[in-house]
Amino acid sequence: MPMRQFTREQLEEMGVPHEWDAEPGKEAEILRDRQTDTRRWVSWHECLFRAPDDGKVYAVHYQQGLTESQEDTDLWDDGDVVTAVEMESFEMTVTEWREVAG
């Protein structure tokens, strides 16, 4: 599983996970940002983004405070360096069900 290490500063420059933090010309393309878990005071999220320097897609996990008391929650639980996993897209067939008409 290919991985890449980003510093907190690199992610902030690219606007990961929050696009409004990006420096002009260094923005990452956010492809998906979804909540994966909830704890009492924080929620965990997975952010998929396309890095502007190599064009590859990576996934990082971060946490967000759930109340105003947790506003200063540290996004990254990884220390100074955040490990990202390289991702690839694939097609999947999904079967859905509906009521029989008539």
C-alpha cells in the first residue's frame, strides 16, 4: 500500500481538509470528505484529495470537535507528520430494490 508523508504545513497550504485555508496556486482538489466515526466530543473524518504537485489521490484522517468547547481540537492525531494512503478509483455495481408496480 503506497503511502506519502505530509507535514501539517503542507496540508494547510493545500487546503486539506478545509479548502478555505489553501494558498492560491497550491490548492488540492477535495474529492470526498466524509464522517467515519463519532465519539463523545469529536467526530472522525476521511478526506480524499488530489495533490497539486503529483496529481495522485490520497486519503487522510482527521478529527473535528463536536461542540464549541472543542473548537481547538487538534485535527491531526499523527504528530508533526501526517501519513496519507494513496488511493485509486474503481467501478462497482450496486443492486438496489424497489416495490413491484401493479
